[in-house]
Amino acid sequence: MPCLFRNKSVTIILFVITVLLITGLIPITAYSLVPAGEKKSMNIPGGTAYIDGMSEFSWDLQQKPVELVSNGIKASFKTMWNRNTLYIFAYIFDSEKNKNDTVEIFIGANNPGTFEENLNYKLYFDQRDVQGADYSVTALDDGYIVEAAVTMHKNAVPGDIINFDIRITDADSGAVVSWNDPYNMQVHNPDRLGLATLQKRLNASCALYGTPIIDGEKDDVWDKSMELVTNAWIKGVKGAVAKVKTLWDENSLYVYAQVADEHLSKSSENPWEHDSVEIFIDYNNGKTEDYEFDDAQYRIDFDNVQSFGAGANAERITSAVKVIESGYIVEAAIAFDAVKPVDGILIGFDFIVNDDRNGDGTLDSIVSWNDGTGELYRNTSKFGILKLVDDETMIFTDIYDVAWAQRQIEFLASRGILRAVSGKHFKPMDEITRADFLYFLMNTLNLKADSGDNFSDVYEEDYYYEAVAAAKKLGITTGVGDNTFKPLEGIARQDMMTLTVRALNTAGKVFELADISVIEGYVDFRIISDYAVESIAILVSEGIIQGSGNRLNPLHNLTRAEAAVLLHRIYTEVLYSE
């Protein structure tokens, strides 16, 4: 009997300890009673999201969501990263939402084997504040969405490996599910986290609607299409490169490539070692690590000899090649036989140029549009992405590579607030000029004034003339001295914020003075110019401006995409609440 009593006591003690470990009430060490188990691994592509609790194009570009089903919980999640920020988009099926339902994100060391302090972000359904996290929750009939941006230990680069896990808790049932740790004991132990490799951002572009003649000649219809450039070197650091255009219609995807190659060679007996181009297509954009039924690899050399990898055959492709003085032109039509092409769908796409520059039968260089690993022939997750676009309804052709801002740019452009740089090119990653920012800002707030004196370097023929003149008359801007405005210079973030507050005040959106302490925690607070401190504090306090990690970057110039996101926030959250 004493022996039985001791065994029962041990059982009770072990049970209590296990409960305490699971609930996080006692620390978990590497010597936990429950083994950590084998780590899962995943790849996290680069990208940036606009945190509003809604799916957007930047999330559409990423791989299929990771499914979590256990303990009565069903959920899925996607991830992205940029610099020191990790983005999460989680969909949790839950018919009975509770304010204490949580999604937890765990980030360990940037390199496995080093034990930095775990970062643990606990995001609640009722959206209570969490330091280091910007997140939004959207309630749905069958559950809810959590979209979040959380700070990592440091600025990362492609190839870095982080320890990562996500844990979802249903408050009503007490059920818990994690991606990596089946015992849900991650809080105090990095060994409980899986491994995530940070990868480069996928290239994305659009294919406009149009039907060319496949003859190696450049029809006028090609003039409207976006140009892609091969600059991701798989082998070598220089050699033949190509400028590539794409179109689509109800029958085919069309590709036009002008290849710069001064020495054409097909000395090798192997077709893959000829001077040639290769076209890779993943019609359902599955981003799988193996080829599926809809994936294909087409090769065309400078003599228009075709060869094929998995999933491709001669019946699906028509091509024409024209040798020119500086290289050769390839034009091809590839049949849509795995999906129905319609406006808005995404397909996986990549393009390679092979170059035997020395003519010795071996390739000296291989360069692609998106992939830099050389795994395209077997791994469709390495493909870039094309969006099929009906150009009759399209506003700009070059915003698909900044997916995090696409929706905002299209929203404002459809209301006549933004304008192109030229044609249908918005140039989203260019620095926005002082003139363009003021022009966009005045349009957003619908501020006008009778023409008055303008700055000496702003001329009547300038499209921004009236906007700048109105801003001067209304006291929104006083220029930069000597009655000049320097309209074509980039605008620093602190100047942008100062102009924004003045314009909002003029538009009747007057904010109370903010406590300067709201920005004193940013590491670059002390480099803010005195004239801008008050405006920056107001915008941060009102949630209109958000820093990057622990920085405000007041002296950095604003890009056109960043300006669009800011103005969209002002339009929808300050002027007209959606």
C-alpha cells in the first residue's frame, strides 16, 4: 500500500507540473519534461502588408496558407517579412467569438542555436494594445481574421533563419493549436519554435489583354505592355539578358523577348546548353515545391528549336524567332489549357536566358526574371507572378510590384486624386516630389483657393500650379525661402507631416495638441527639426503616421507608394470613415 500511494503521488505531481507548464505558470527550459520534438520548417517570402484586417494583393502573391486543424480548432495563416517586420494573416474559424480569443506569435533568435530572448506577441480578439505589434481584427460570420505586423529582433536579409511559431487559443473551450509545438509550450523555450527561412520578395507584374501575331515582329499591341527585365543571376554575373513583355487573351499567354546576345552558340549536343530562352508557367499559381499538372517548362533557342521540361509539349506552344544584330527576338503563344483566363487571376511565371558566350558547349551564364536559385525546373514556388489585367479597366501598369500599396493607389486614382508620371506608369518606388505630394494632398482634401501669387519656380504651364498657389494662399506652405518652392525635389517625411497637419487644419480637421512624449520613445526623435515636432506628435497620436519599428525616419524622403498609403488613410479614416 505505501508503494501504491507513492506512485499515485508522483502521478498527481506530474499532472500538476504538466498543467503549470502548459499554462506558462512556471518556466520551461531546455530540460522540460516533454521533449521538444522535431522542428517544422517553412519559407517566408518578402513583402509588405497594409494592416487593416483585409486580404489584399500582397497576400494573394504569397504561397498557399498553412492549415492548422487540431483540438477542435480550424485555422490557416500566411506570413511575409520586410526588414525588421514580420507580417501575419490568420483566418480562424470560430462561430462563437470571445474577446479573449488570441493569436500568439513567437519569434526566437535570428540564427538557430543562439538563444536570444523570445519575442512573444499575444493578439486579442478585442484588439487591446500590444507593444511592438500593429494589428487589426475583422469579425466574420464563421470566424475572424487577424492581420498583424510585429517587430523582429533586427533588420533581416534574405537567407536569414528565424525561430518561429504561431499559437491560437479559443477562450470558450480552452482549446489550443500551434504550427510547430504540439504541446503548446513555446513561451519560455526557443527549442519549441520551428524554423523559418526568410526569402526574397517575389517579382510581380501584369499581363495586359491583347492578341499579337506570332511572327517575330513587334506588333503595335506590344507597345502597351509592361516590360520585365532579367537580372536575377543563377550562374555568372554577366552575359546575355532579355527584356520581356507579356499579353493574354481567351486562348493564350503571349511572350515577347528581345535578347541581347552578341555571340550565338549551340555547340553542345544538349538543348539546355544552347543559347536559348526558357518560359516557366504555373497556371494555378500553386507555388508548389514540385511540378503539378498545370506547370510547364518551355525552351526555345535562337534557331527556333523547341525543347520541353515537365508538363510542356509542342502542341501547346507556337513560337517565332528573329536573329538581329545585337541578339535575337523570341515571340511565343502558349495555350491556356489548365485554367480559364479571366481578368484578375494570378499565374506563376518566370523567364530564363541561357548563354554559351565562349561557344565551347557549356553555359557561361544563366539569368532569370525572378528566381536566383536555379530550381525553376522542379520548384514552382520560385516563379514570379503575373496578374492578368483587362487594360480597359486598368489605371496603372506598374503597381503590381508594390502589392502592399496597390489597393490604395487604385482607390485614390479612381477618384482623380493621383496622376501618372507618364502614360500608365505611376512609378510607385520613386521619391515623390514636393510638388506632387502637395498636388495629391490638396486633391485628397479638396482644398482650393482663388489664384494668387505663386512661387517664382512654379510656372503656369505646370499641372500643379493651381494646387501650389492655393496652398500658398491658404498658408499651408511658405516655401523654402526667397519665394521658391523647389517643386521637383524630394520631400522629407518631416516636411510631409508638417504640410499634412496644416492642410488638415485648413480643411476643418483640427486636432488637439499632442503630448510630445508620444514620439520621445523613437530612437531618432532628437533629429526632428523643431518646426516639425508638434505636427509629427499629432499624426502619431492620431494613428495617421506609424513609425518603422522604433524609428520615424524624419529626414528620409517619401516614395510615391508611401504617399498614396498615407493619403488613403487620411481619406478613409479621417475624412470619410469606411
